[in-house]
Amino acid sequence: MLGNLRAAKKKTVGTKQTLKAVSKGTAKVVFVAEDAEEHVIRDLIKACTENGVEVVRIDTMAALGEACGIEIGAAAAAITEE
């Protein structure tokens, strides 16, 4: 699944941008780091559930950040519609 995120032409990185994409209906799949603080990702997971967006859990923020092509960890990311 992380390969799909790496290869995606359009994606969001970070909880706020990902939440916006879910709210707008453009997020196809959301990735959430297991080691992210609960209060950071709680609203995003709720929005995904309400909007029927698949949530994929990734072990660490570092792995998710790397898959996004950034050098720091990321709590959340999404593949968005082209």
C-alpha cells in the first residue's frame, strides 16, 4: 500500500490537509501512523468513517513520511483523485 502512496501523482501530507481532502470528497484512501498521538488523528479517522473512506494503518510516522517523500514523520496522508 505504501508503494501506491509513493507513486501517487496527487496526495496530501499531514493531518489538516488530509482532513480537508476527506471533507471535500477527494481522498480515495487515507494512511494513518499507528504511533501518532490519538488527539491528532481522532477527527480524521471519524471523518473517514462518516465519508466511507478507507483507512490504512502504517506502523510509524517515520515510515509514512518516507513514503510521502519527506524527511520528517507524518501522522497522516492520503491519495487523492487525479
